Amino acid sequence: MDLRERAVAAVVENGLPHAEVVRLFSVSWASLKRWLLKRRAGQSLAPKPSRPGPRGAFGTPEARAALAAQLQADPDGRLIDHCQRWQVQSGQAVSVATLHRARRALDWTHKKKLTASERDEAERAAWRQAHAGLKPADLVFVDESGSNLALAPRYGWAPKGQRAWGKAPTNRGKNTTVLAALTPEGLLTSMTVEGAADTETFLIYLDGVALPGPTARPDGADG
């Protein structure tokens, strides 16, 4: 006998109190009340047949394919935006919950991996092909990195219920920029400057520190 039938029979046939039936069968008051109302109305207590997968607006393979195409066309769109776009395209109004279930049935997850918008893979591939004949021993890699020296640890240890006090500069000042060159043999001489590094700073580093002597400058760098 189904759990619903046994719970209702315990009240109707055995005369058990509602509280005892709720505790005995581990059901909620609302469920027991709903089942009793159905019994009094002569309705069946059998559970409704479940239909796995998305239903309604996304119940057909064509609709699910259309939703997948919509998500692929606008992966940054919010669910509410996709609901509105679906209504415009198909004429069907769907809720956020409905679209969420359909999206989950398609096995699409909400995620994102960011890359630099300036990055051009075609140009990078062309550069690698054009310089494939370079010898690693002849290459020198120059780069810069900036940070602020007025830093302090954000957290410290202290007994529970007591504050962990610390000090940090109020006036942070300018960032400090470090320029360095790397070769297969190791790191060359570095240089630090106060503030940001510009083209002239790079040329000073190349001419006087990293590669002393005649240096080939980029076109237009002298101006």
C-alpha cells in the first residue's frame, strides 16, 4: 500500500490523531491535510505520473535546439534577458524557472573564463611563423611590473574576542616599477623607477642598463 493510503487509513480507519500520523509516517501536516481532503472528495491518492525532462515551451527537440542556439549566441545574457528574447522570437512567455530547468536539461552551466580582449591569435600565429628561425640563445625578453611598497598584511592572529591591530601608511605614494631582462642564461640587470614606465623609460633601460652599447630602437621611438 502506498504511503498516502497508509497515512490516510491510519486517520480514517484506525482513528489515530493527526499529530501521531505525521510523526509515525514522517510526513508534513500540509501533505496529510491534502490527502484527507482528496479522500473526502473521492479523488485518487495516487501520485501524478512524472514526465522527465523539460516540458511546455521546451518539450520538443526543436525547441531545445533553438534554446541552445540562443544561449550560444548570447552567453553573457541573464536568464531574464533570454526569457524576453525567447518570447520575442517564439511568441511564448516563459518564466526564469522554466528556462533555468531547460538550460539545466541541456547540460549548460553558468561559467566564464576571461582572456585579454586585445589578444589576436591570428597575429600571434603569424608572428611565430615569421620568427621560427630565431635561435633561443639570441633572444632577450624585457618586461616590467609595478607594485606599491606601502603594503601591510590585511589579517593577523589574535585571541578570540580581541582585535588584531596593525598599522598601514595613509599616504600610499606612487607605485614602484621594476624593469628586467631575461635570457636563456638567466636574469640580466634590473632597474627600478618611481611611477609608471613609458617608452622613454624602456629606452633608457635598454641603452644604459640591459644592453649597453648601440641599440636598435623601434621606429619612431626617437621622436
